[in-house]
Amino acid sequence: MRARAGSTVKTVLFGLLVVVAAGVCVRLGFWQLDRLAQRRAYNAAVAARLDAGAEPLRAALARDTAESRWRRVSAVGVPDYEREVVLASRTRGGSPGVWLITPVQLPGTDTLLAYVRGWVYSPNGRTVDRSQWRESDSLAIDGLVDAFHRPAAGAVRLTSDTRAFRWLERDTLAAEWRAPVASMLVYQLGDTIGGYAETGGVVPARFPMPTMNEGPHKSYALQWFGFAIVFVVGYGAVVVTARKRAAQSPML
């Protein structure tokens, strides 16, 4: 009897552990579903901004940062190719390269726009002949507004090349260009892979319109719910097996 009572206590304690584990898995599953709902809401908001068409850049920059992001904008500005910098280690189709970051003077203001003109090939992923990629003296911008990159560990610049940045940081760009920098940056849209512009320069590869997906949240939720089911079913199997053994064992 004592052995059977001890076995019963162990089974109950194991059951409590299973309930806790299954509860945690269910909670994580609903958390992933909540993340999925947030992702869908964000995608819907971005899609609405893109469907609204281009608005003047100044109107977008006047909004709150969260409201400005991923809005399509248009503007005309004067590029300063002499102060251009690059964002290093940017691959495209498996090829190493850089992003060209050109300061653009907007009419009627001393503020410079960090204008990401596009991607160009660079064998070492940090240096490029920037003079080869000059376009016209006045640029018609058709792009997407985005926030500056979050600071990462280490220096903003590469020590091997002061014109090569590891990420785009507003204050560092303002110090580099010795002028105020707009609160948001702009990616030039387009599907240009390469070719000669009317000015005789080569056009960088532009950025495509963003594609939105729901991410892995749904599959993660199903996995967590699946783990909860496995715990419960497994415990049920253990209980059934224990009862069969108890029924077959002689009474002491």
C-alpha cells in the first residue's frame, strides 16, 4: 500500500509539473498570436501609406517619426557628391557592395537630407570610386522615408576608411557634413540594376518597394500549442500505464 501511495504522489506531482509546462506553452502560443496581430496591423498601416502615393518630403518630415516612416515622398534637391559617404558591407544578390549616402540640399533650408541613392558593387565592401556614380546636379527624389539606424556595438565608422560607415547615425553624419541633418533618411525607389544616365554617370541599383509578410509568428504559435498537447497527451499515457501496472501487481 505504501508503494502504491508513493506512486500516486509522484504521479500527482508529475501532473502538476505537466500542467505548469502546458500552461507556459499555451501562454507563449497566445503571445505569438498577439505578435501576429500586431504584425498584420503594422502591415496594413504601411500598405495604406504606400497606397496613398507620394507626398512632399517636407510634409512627411513634419510628422511624428513613427508616422513618417515608410511614406512615399517626392522632392527636388541639389546633391553634394564631394561629401558623399558609403554604408559598408551591403550585399545584393550575393555580391559585396556599399550603399551610396549623398547629402542633398533642400530648397530654402540649410538642412541636409541623408539620401540613400542605391547600391553599387565593391569587391571589399567598403571602398568605391564615387566619381563614377555621379548623377545630375539636381535630383528628383522619389523615395521612402525611414528612421536612422539604431546604434550597434563598436565605432560608427570603419577605421580603414573614414568615408565608410557601419550604420547611419544622424549626429555622426551632421558632424561629417558640418550641417544639420533631417530627422529621417530617404531611400530612392526604382528597379534600375545598372546603366548610363543622361549625365553620362552610372545609375546605382535602386531600392524596390518593400514586401510585407506575416513572419513566423503563426508557425511559432502552432508549435507552442503542439508542445502543450504533447505534454498533456504524454501525461495521460503515463497515468494509463501506471494504472495498468497497479492493476496487474499483487496487493501487499
